Amino acid sequence: MTDILNAEKLDQIRKDVTSNLASFTKEFVSLYKSALIEDALQNSGGSGGGDDEGEGENERQLLVRPEAEESNEPLFTAQLVKRGQVRKNWKERFFVVRPDHVIDYYETEDKYKSGGSPKGSINLSGYTVVTNPNQRKQEEKQELAKLFGGNAGEYSKYEPYTLECYHRVKRRWLIKCKDQAQFDEWADILHTCVRNVEAGTLKDELQKEAFDKAVENLRNRLWEALPYGSEVDILTEILANYTWRKRVGDDAFANVPGPANIKVKALAKGFETVYKLVETTVKASWVATMAALDKAKQLVETGFSKVAEQAESTRGTLTDKINDAIEPVVAPMREKVIVPVCTKVAAFLIPRTKEPVASIEPVLEAETAAYCEERATGGNPSMRHIKRSHDKMVQPIEAFSSLEALLTAEEVFGLIPEGVSGVVDNVKEVVDNLQLGDFVMALREATFENTERAAYTFEVSLEDATNGEHSQVQEKQEVVLTQIKEKYHHDARIDVAEAVGEFVGGLVSALVGEPLGAACGGAVEPLDSLIPEPLQEYFSVSGVLEDVIANIIETAASEAVEAAMANE
């Protein structure tokens, strides 16, 4: 392995990572700065290129339950069996999913209830949940056998109902459930923990949005999948996989002396070495990036107010002129790619969201009936944690799982009109690299959130309808529930439109965003002179061009979603 990962090779990897991080940081800070300026323009009375037309239709009708002080109540608990790290023995442990989606495990349930310390904690930032670890291991062994020889054989080490939290470098977690129901429940819970664990350091929403967009561009540029986790985990995973593929590769270890198992160990150690190198470089860069974000914020806050009026006028003029200048380039792309793709994919997705969204209704019916029954007898019930109750949400979970099963790369690729391939070179690669599960999860979480809001709105509306009289509670239940369902479906349509619009827009951006920007670059270069010198530190022609192209794609996606919903 020393010859494969010698000092020269590691230096090349470090340079690749540093170069990509520099480009990423520049774009991240630029996006954040643009977001700050847009925010400042809006706060100063400028529109920032947007408008509020039609906002009334998008106002939500369900009420948000006011949050008391932050609760430490666990999201989920269960008795599970965990494999040890050293002895590899299996022991029962009491698992507790904290509100931040970190999992603590205790020796016993009594230990937890008595306030004892956990035996350990599981932070799934950057992990993948595997529901068939035998299959994952067998596929891995088959791939290694192709590289290094030997017989992969059958792999059946893990018993039924075993879940694996997998990371190529970090500790693997193996957890056994008692039956199929618990297995399904905890597979879903672990997936949720991976996506939602609070591992990030960014608290500013504008920073989060800028980071997400910069990461999306980075992964599209490097042809890498998008992992979950903290900012450092995400960047490390993307850049470690990219530099490994570019500079090393698994097949580099085929000539390591010794049998296949020695080559496999050398490969694992080699990737770990590269991963740790990338992680160290990313952590150092992240400190500098945060400092750059602070500097950008300070620059805008201290200087922008002096030039806000001029900036608003200049940006508006620049946006109009860029739109005019790039229209000859955009028009054929809009006709041949942007609109056809948006129309096809939106028309495919919208009808298929109906069943998952409607699957909440039986839950609301059952929970409101139980609530009214207890309320009528003078009790003081609450539907506060309805969205956390996994057993009550089985039907919606299954409905969203069915939706995710429909969204294969092959299915989405089949939706792309034939003519698109003649205009865009990388259609197959873009579709293969789509995070299809993210769309379903985003819509599912929004739907579950609406369920909680509907529950609270029902409680408030019922109280108003009965004037607090217990005797009228069951009498008013059906009328109030009908009203709540109407509000739920109104808000759900907003969520569907947002989720589908974001998915469609992301697909089209990955297809044409970068080439369209490059093709339009020459047409907008002469417009640099329109930006007065005092404003050049706040925005640039290239930055406004990116916003214009993003707006063109977003508009097409929104119109396609609106048309698809109108046809339902």
C-alpha cells in the first residue's frame, strides 16, 4: 500500500481537495452574499426581482401549535439487540431517539427511567441504513472477487430482522429487531435519523440555503451522490469518493502481494487513509469558510445600506438587460429541454402524490374520534404528538414507500422526451445521480407536519365550536373534522407544488444549468460596465446571470406543476 499511496500521490489528493474546496468556498460565499443582498433589498423596500402576486392562495390555513419550552421527551424508544464493537457479541439494549435524532442506548429501560447515563450514543451523520446487510456484504464480496480473484460465495451471517447502519470508514452499527413490525418501524426511524440528525453548524437559514445550493453544484460537477450529515461530513464524503476514483481506484490494489483477503484489507486501509486526509483538509477549510461568511455578512451589513437604492435600480436594470441578451440562447433550450422536461415530469409526479397525501385522512378520523370520546367524558386529551406515533402512521408510511418505489432512475429517464438527448449530453448521468428518495422524504415530512397542524387546528376549532361544553363535543366532531380536512388539503396542495417544483427544477438545473450559463456568458460580458464601482463588491454580472437562469427554470417548473395540478 505504501507504493500506491506514496507521498506524491497523497500530495496530489490534497491538492485536488484543496482546489475543489477553494472553488466550493468561493461559490458558497458568493451565494450567501447574494442572499444577504436580496434580503437587504427586500427589507429596504426593493422587490429584488420578485413579486407578491398570488400570495393569498399560498397562505396556509392550518394552525401551528405554539411550542412551549423545548422538550427533551424522546421521539421513539424500544428494546433492541445490538452487536458489540470488540467482542462482536449481541446484547439487549434500551434505545432512545432524542429530539435531535441522536440515539442513546442504555443497559436497561430501568437505567434510562432512573436517570442513568447511556452506555453509548449513535450519531448517524453521514451513514446509510441497510435493510439487507447480507445482500450488501455479498455484493461487496462479489465486486472484490472481480478485482482480486477468489470465490465470493453465499453470505448469510446476519439473522432475519437485522438492520445495518453502514459507513465505509466509521464504525458499523448492527441492530436486531424482534419481528417484522419492529424491523419496518426501526428501518424507517433510522432512515429519519440519518436525514435529520442535528449535526450541522449552520444556524442561519440563508447560509443553509447557500450551502445546499453550492453542494448541489459541487456534486453535479464531480458526478457524486449527495450524502447526509453535517457540512464537514457531506464535503468529506463527496471529495473523498471523487479523489479516490480520480487518483487511486479500487483496482489499484490488485497487485498488492498476497492472497485476496490481504488485498481487501489493504484497500480498506487505503480508502480510510484518503478519507482521513480529506476530512482533515475539509475541517481546516471549514474554519476559513466560516470566517469568510462572517466577513461577507459584516460587509453587507455595514456598507450596503449606503448604496441600497442605487443597488436596487442597477440590479433591476441588469436583470432586464441580461434577460434580453440571453433570450436567443435560452429560447431554443426552453423549447427543446426546459419546458418539455418540466411538463413531462410534473405530469407524472402530481397524480402519484394524491394517495400518499390522502392516506392521512383515516389517521385524522381515528384520532379525532378518540379525542372527542375522551373530551366528552370530561378528560383533557391532546393529539400533540400524532406525527411521532409510528404505529398510527403505518398506512401513510407505506403509501410514501410505494411512491418511492415508483421513482426509479429508469422510470424518470423514460419520461425525458427523446429530443432532449440531442441537445443535452449527460441526461443518463444526471438521472442516475438524482436523489429520488429526497423528494419523497421531503413531501412525507411536510405531510406529517401538516398532520400535527391539523390535529391542533381541530382541537382549537372544536373548542370554539362547542364553547367549551363537553356535551357538544361529539355532536360537532363531524362538522369540524370536515372543515379541518378542507384546510389540510389546501395546505397539502401547497406542499405538493413546492416539493414537485423543487424536484423538477433541480432535475432541469442539473441538465442545462451549467451549459446554459457557459453559453450565455459571452452575451452578458459587455454588461459589466453597468455596475458602478461602489456596487462591484456586492454583486456581479455572472452572479445575476445565475439568478436569471435559475428564475427561468423555476418559472418553467412552477408553470408545469400548476398545469399538472389543474388537470387533476
